[in-house]
Amino acid sequence: MLTDPNFIRRLESLYLLARKVLGGSLQASRRTVHKGSGITFADYAEYSFGDDHRSIDWRVYARLEQLMIKMFEMEEDMTVYLLIDASPSMRSKHDYVRQLAAALGYIALSSLDQVAVYSLSNQLRLVMEPSAGRGRILEFLRSLEAMEIEGVASRFNDCARMFRARHRKHGMIVVLSDFLFPDGYDDGLRYLLYHKHDVFCIQAQDDRDQRCLLKGDVELACVESGQRQRVTITAREVAAYEHTLREWNESLRRTCAQRGVGLAATHTDVPFEQVIQYILRRGGLVA
Amino acid sequence: MTFAAPLFLWTLLMAIPLAAIYLLKVRPTRKPVTALFLYQRLFSERRSTRLFKRLRDLWSLLLMLLALVALSFALARPQFTKDDRKDLLILIDHSASMNARDGRGSRLDAAQALATDIIRAMNGRQRAAVAAVADTTVVLAHLTGNPRELTDAVAAIEPTHRPLHIESIASLTRDADATARRRVLLISDGCGRQFELPQTVELLTVGGPTENVGIVAADMQRMGSNEWRVFVQVLSTHAQPIDVELSLEHDAILTKLVPMQVQPGLNRPQIHTVNGGPGRWLARLRVDDALAADNEVCLVTHPPKPVRVRVDATNHTFFEHCVAAFSPSGLLHLAEDNPEIVIASGTLPDVPLALIFQPIRSGSWWSSVGEGMPVAAPRILVDDHPVLRFLDVPSMPFAGAREVTLPEHAVVIVESERGLPLIWQAGEPDHRAIVVNMDPTASEFFFSVRFPILVHAAVTHLSGRREPLAAVYATGASAPIPGAHDSTVTAVTLPATTSTTAQGTHFGPLPETGFYEFSNDAGTWLVSAAVVNPAESMLCHEDVVATAQPIARGLTPHAWFIVLAIGVILFECLLYHRRIVG
């Protein structure tokens, strides 16, 4: 699905949009003033031993008989970490978040950023090593396509702590999840921000999350833990559940705002291109 | 307790599969959720109802089993062996007063509902019969234990305008053996003439005090060529005087509108003069009250047909004044030429029909006249003779009576204590006379009120005139058919325009109010009928109290079991709905 040519064409369209809006990158403000190899001309410098002779400007030598090399703006080596929730509670939203991840990763790889993919469940699992360049796009998409629902629980906080231990270099973290974690998300976000990473959350929920479609006597079974509970659901319980969920999501929004974490909440009925366009138009993955 | 259909108790075995199915059915369906911890937050706040919820499934099973048991018992039709109730004879009054509005329906509706309640409460071993009572009693359902048949019979009872005659149920209560085996229940409002029930009849009353005004007596008499007098008597059950209007219509045209103030109880009769011809009249009280049937009285006035009379007497003035007094009402008419009857005194007329006072010489109707005889105590030999109608014979003076010898076929009506004929009838049917053996002058009979009475009665009898038709007959009464004999068949058109035939001299009882038309070889006559019955219009008789012993009403035991089952099932449906729909 993710390697389908039609899907890739849709991703390419998004990338072109990203270039137009942000100049090619998801992170609009991360171009550095360091000079070095690049494509944008910055200045001339006198040749010294060891410099790459390919950067000598032979036209200047012909005119001045002096070896001068061209200096270009150097772009920082940026890594985008895609943390995709693959716990059983994401089964109905798995395709959707993979599409979102594919779009973000495609734009990043096309912008010569490094992209790494992790799956979140009861543990943190590396799906794709940090890779860069457009040539890794297909590999990236295949690894996403091969990604399965796994684990028995959503332990976001544990996974975030493990991530903090592994990656100290500054980067951008994009968490794709429904953020319905029984243990909460506050500690996890704190761990991710620990090394000054830029953190952005994409909350994807569907009707089964946002609305209580049950009524009468039912035995509720947690899709992750398997825990069961017999309850009677009336209109009062339906309203109470939806109110509780709204409070939960509102709490996530407040927490992200307090911690400088970007948040885009979406529903699986919204096309993923629309979500990406929204992110790009609001300035990229910035808080 | 026994059962009429015990085989249905085997249906109790259905409890086993029912319990099995129910236990399987009540397991809730398993629903996977992604955020169980959010649901747990909700339900941790409502732990107080957990015990109820845990027991609810068990309660539902018990309710279903209870419903099954109730239905099984209902099908088995339980009977209580200690319940030795007697059979019932249910008599429902459907007389005119039962048409009175009482609450939302009529009294008859209430009586039918009460009878239905009693029938439904029969214990399954009882039998009952249903009869409708008014001026006659009609059995609509004979003794049966089938409630449907009985309730259908009760529902088939139609309201009537007839009076209630308690004596009409006497035949149902005469059999002492039958009375011992059954209870006779009369459901009535107690409005009826001489409402005295046999001791074996228990009274269940319906209706109560209600406000009604009705015409309880009415008549019309001709007073001139085109003038009539209407006699009306009104009864009111209101506690206070009320104002009403009485309208008099002739052939559906309003002739007179009379404002009246009606006093509580039976009012004094009122007489109103109206102009109009013979035909259909309607006296109507314009008032909205409980009983509408007694607010209207149909009246019929007939064209006069007076008897032509000639006076042939020495003191003819008194006789002529007497005849003239009956002229306005169209009964008698003085006619010098071609008279039908001659009234003679001291003379011997040579006519076919005569009323003769003071016989002299010998004639066709006596053979000899002798000396005068004193009369001390006249006595009547022919009771109920038309000539003696309204006469107080023992107080009549017979001064101047003389000894007479009568022909062989003469009929002595009144004689003296010594056997002297005082009033007799003699002659053939087409040549006869009524002879009064007295000197009216010596007896001062001209000044007596009995004089015109005797003259009118004798002349009417001699002329062969029948009693004129009344302006109105009460429903339930019989009306005479003019010109009819025992073998005469008369076509009768009823007020509802249906037709029937009547054989004999009378048609009755008149079933409903309105105008009737009699047709036979002798002619066509109009007759009317109305309620005109104070006992029916009174509507509330405080001296009539219910005498019925306690009697079961409502539903039979098996019906109660059905009600219980339905109630339990409905309650279980409520629980089920809550389990499934929430």
C-alpha cells in the first residue's frame, strides 16, 4: 500500500508543497550559518592544502592566477525520529498513522534529512535506522509497510525513557498515536524533551475512541490488556464517556502547550494529506 | 383449588428450557474497547448499584419463571373448591329512566358494565342467565357458564322508552326451588311504578341524584272550531326553581312558545290555548338535562265527529243547554233535521235511537206504565255499563219513577230495591233506547252535575261511538285501534318508519315515543306515544336502596393470572430493554 506508485505520487505532491511553503524542509528555521559543502553560494576563500580541489573556481584562477575556492552554506544534519504507536489499541488507526508517517518521512528524506522510525507499544522497537537521502525513500516506505501491530500494552512513558537513553543528539521527534495511554503521557513527553529535542505530537483518533457506540449490558474487553468488565451503558454513561474523553484530549492539549510541544489532533476520517497540509501551512513541525 | 383444564399444567415443564435459554441469553456480548481505563473511571463512581446489577439477571429469570407459572395456571383455569357460589340470574333494567346521562355514559351503560364485571368474576363453576327488564322481561341468555355468551347478551341490551314494571319479573322468582339454587340480581336505578321487589331479588343500584325536568302528563282537547287546549304537567328534580321554555309545534311549525318557571317536584298542571287543526303536535321542553326522552311529548288531535241530537221534550231548554255544552268539544251537536238520536222527556218519539226520560203510555221499549213508586236505594245490575260511567248511581234521585212492564229482551241496568226498573236498555241494535224512569223536574235532576254526564254517556253509547283516541299514550301501554274487531288485521307504521301488523282491537305495548299510524279497512288513524311517567322522570328515588349481598366483581382467577403474567412480562421487558438498549 505505502509503496504503491499512486501513493508515492501523492507523497511527491506533498513534498512539492513543502518546498514551496517551507523551502523544502519540514523544519523551516533550522538552516545554519555554517559554511561548507552545500548548493547555496556563500563566499570565496583562498585555497589551502587539503581543500577539495573540486571547489576551486577555475575562472577566477584564469583571471587572477590565484587559487580560490567557492564556499557554500552548509545545511545541518537533521534527524527526524518518527515514533509510531503500534500497540493493539491502534489497530483501527494503524494504516492512517503509517500514511501520516510516510508523508512526513518522504518530505524529510527528500530534504536530505535523516529519518529514523520506531514503533511504540510495551517496548520501543527500531523499525528503520537513521537514513538520509531520496534513495532511502523506498526502503523507508517498505519498512513502514512491514510494520505490524505488536505488544500487549501502550507504555509510552517507558518507551520515551528508553528513547531518551539512546538518542542524545538534537533532533526532531514526531509521535503518532491516539495518546490514550492508561499510564498517561506527561512523563513520556518530559523524557522526549530532555535532550532539547523538538517534539511534535500527532494525535489520531477514530469514532471508536471518541464516541461510545455501546448500549445496554456489555462486557468491555480491553484490546491491549484483555481486562474485562461487565457494565450497563445507558445514555448517561455515553454522555459521561464522551465528556471524559474530551477532558482527556483537552488535558493533552494543555500539557503540550505548556511544554512547547507541537500538537495536531486529527480524526481518521480526515485525509492524511489534509493533515500534512495543515502542518505545513502553520509553519511546519514547530510548537 | 382444582383446575378445569389440568393438562395445561404440563406447560410448566417449559421452565427447564426457558431457564437454559435465559441463562445463555443474558450473558452480555463482549465488546473490545481501546480505552477501558476511561470507562473504569465512570463506573468506579457508581458502585452503589453493583449489587442490584449482579442480581438483576437472576431476578429476570425468576420473573420469567413467574410469568410462565401464571400463564400455565391461567390456561388450566383454576377453580376454588370452597367457593360454592350460586348461579346468577342477572336482570338489567333498560326502561326509559336508564337512558339518563350519568357521568360519561348512560345508566344503562353503567348497568351493562356492572353486569359484565359480575360475569367476569364468575368462578368457572358458576352459571348465569341474563334478562332485560322493562314493562316486560326478555331472557337474552339462558343459564350458561360461558362468559362470552353472557357478555354478548349484556351488550345486546338496547335502551328503550318503556316504563319499568316490577311485576314483570315476578314469573322469574316464583319457583322456590330455583330461587334456592340461584341469586336473582336486578341492576336498576330504582325508577319504576310501585318499586317493591320480591324478597328473593337483590337490587344493585346504578345512578344517583341528577337534575332533570320532564313532562309527566299531557293531553289536548278541542275547544272550538280551530281552538285547542293543551294540558301539560311537568316534574323537576332540581332543588331550586328553574326557568324553561315550552314550545308547541303543529306539523313541525312552531305555534306557541311559553316561558315557564318549574318548581322542584311535581308541578301543578298548566293549560295553554293554541290555534290549529287536527294532526301532529309536539310539546317540547327546551332544556338540557339528564333525560332527553321526557322533554318531548308527541300529541295527536283528531277531527271532531259529533253526534247529531234532537231534543223532543216538554222542558226542552235544559236538554238543549246540556247538548250545547258538548258542542265546542265536538261531542254532541243539536240537529233538528236527520238526527241520529232523539232525547225525549214525557213524550214517545218514533225514531230508531232515543234517550227517554219519564216514560209515558206504552211503547216499543216498555209495554205498560203504572203508578208512581218511591225509590229509596237504587242498585246497579250491570257493572261497568257505559251509561253508568262516571255516575254515582246510589245518590241519584229517581223521583217520579213509575211501575213499568218491560219487553222480553230489555236489559235492566239499574233497579230499585223493590225491583222496579230505573234505567234499562231495550230494542234491537238498530232500534233501541235507553230509558230513565224518573221525572227530571221532580227530581231536580237538571241541576245535578250527573245530568250532563248521564246524557253524554247514554247518547255516546247509543250512537255506537267508541271512546275517542287519546292525544297521547304512555310508552308500554296499549292503544285502541278504531273500527277494529278481534279478527281485524291492522297495519302499523312505527315512529322509526318500520312497519308491522297487529291483530285485534288494540296495539301494544307501544315500544317507543313518537307517532304511529294505524291502517285497516275502517280507515287510517294517528296515535302517539311518550314517556309521560313521573316514576321514570324522577330519576332518583331515595327510598330505593341497594339490597344486594356482597358479590364478586372484576376478573376471574384465570384472568388475574393472565394479568399477572402480562405485568411480569412487561416488567421483564423493561429490564431487558435496559440490558440491551441501555
